[in-house]
Amino acid sequence: MCPLIDNNENNYCNGNNFADILQLVGQWFVSTGDIITLAGQAIALEQDRQDKIQEEQDKQQQEFQQKQMQQQ
């Protein structure tokens, strides 16, 4: 860790600060990517659930129509 007060003896810290900033930015990108991935997975699960519900409703509608056709 570099001291807050910078004098001639502590000039070596400038490069370390840049590396720390790059690491922080990299971690931010990774965290943001993880959050986006999690949100995408949640959306995909909800879409799958909605698709299954729609398929079941379509199936019930077809069965109902077939029963009506048989009764006529």
C-alpha cells in the first residue's frame, strides 16, 4: 500500500496505483458481467415457465375443440 503523502522517496508507488486501478476496473467488469448473466438466466427461466403454461393452454384448447367436433 502506498502512503498518501508522496515525496521523492515514494515515487515507486505511482505504477502500483495504476495497476490497482486497472485491477479494480477489471473486477468491476467481471461483477457487472456476473450480474448481467444472472439477470439473463432469470429471464430465461421465466420465459420457459411462460412457454410451458402456453403449451398447456394450447393443448387444453385443442382437446376442447376435438370434443366439440366429436359431439357434432
